[in-house]
Amino acid sequence: MRKSLLTCAAALLLALAAPAASTAAPAAWKLTWSDEFNGAANSAPDGGKWNYDTGGSGWGNQEREYYTNSRNNSFQDGSGHLVIQARKDDAASHRCWYGTCQYTSARLLTSGKFSQTYGRFEASIKIPGGQGVWPAFWALGTNIGSVGWPACGEIDTMENIGKEPNLAHGSLHGPNYNTTGTYNLGSPFSAGYHTFAADWYPDHVAFSVDGHIYDTRNRPSSGWVFDHPFFLLLNLAIGGNWPGDPNSATAFPAKMLVDYVRVYTAA
């Protein structure tokens, strides 16, 4: 189930009072890994930090995009941002689970390059709007190859679907354990950059937007699979079971802009 711990009016007032993105780590955290995306215009994301998932299998959600490692779909803009871009014009040469692909996009991950147990996972992101878009910043357990999903665990620091432009969701998924919290900004997230964070401790995970904690999930007596390393993912999915398909009003290319990704550990 999803719930909002702030009314629309209260959330809007808080959001207007908050900076668009945090400028410093909390005193309780020490930076362990980051990407500020300061590469040259049209350059690839740092290959020392990111890998790609590729393909059009639907990714367990009947998504419509084909993920590529092409600069058509992911690149640094030369102004300090990573751009993950979903397109329609280059999709027909790919095959998806439903036939000829309709969209391309990108899914980046730090698997094999960086992982961490506990800490703060934080990113400043400007998400796209429009029916059928599904941007996300999340993490999976590094043991996914041996135990599969959901036994590996999943931490969703930020998910948004275009038909809910004002809402961001933070979730935990594991065997027999699925929880979701919802933050209502009171206005579309696509209008600017916002800072999304998950503060992960041995006994709880707290989700926040622009420094406002909106949901805390405490360790239950069973089903908790969040005591081992997790790697990071950034992606822009199109369509699928949750957001539904794009419609004629959905603008392409759809762009997810990432100002930074930072990971901290307790100081």
C-alpha cells in the first residue's frame, strides 16, 4: 500500500522552503563514492563507475523500452549532468518482447564496480513528465545472481510514474516483505531538480525528499534482507504494468537529468 504522510498543502510549503538540492553531507555521514558527471559534452558516463543493462525483455514489468549503451540514450551534457534519454525515433531496429520496439532508453548500474552495506544513497535528479514514463534511482543486493529477486532485496530511493506527477515513492522489496511510502510535493517533480535519499541502517531505512523524511521502515521480525552490499541503478523505463503506456501527449525524447549521485557511510 502507498500512503502520504504530508498533505498536499503542507508538502508544497515544505518544498518551497527547501533548497532544490542539498549542498553538503549531514555531519553524521562521510562520503564514500560519488559521480558529479563533470565529463565533456556528449561523452559516455564514467566506465570506471557504471555498467549498462541492455535489451528489451520487459524487465519483469512488461516495459516497452529497449535499453542500449548508445550515446543516443545516455551521455554527459558538459554542464555537470548525466542525461538518460528515452526516444522513439531509433527504436524500430530493435526487437522487444512484444515485437518491434517502440522506444529506446538506458539503464545504468554500478554492479561489479561499487557496492555498500548501509549508509546514505542520495541523488539530485530532474525527472521527466508525461504518461507512461517511469524514472527510478534504486539499489539491488549484489547476491542477485545467486539468490535471485526478491531474495537479494531491493531499495527504491525514488520512483515516479508520469500519471502521478506530484508523487515520489520510496520502497523496500524482499521475500514476503513489500513496503512503499509516498511523498506529495504538491506540484510536478518534473519542474526542477530534487534530492532523493535513503538513509539505510541495520534496523531501519528512512526515505526523504529535499531533506524531508517522509517514511521510515523499521526492521521486522522476519523478511528483512538488507544486511549485505547493494549496488546502484539509474534508469528511465517506458510503459509497463505500473505506469501504463505513453499516450499521444507524452513528449519524446523524454529526459531524466542527474546532477549527482553520492553515497555516504556513518562517520
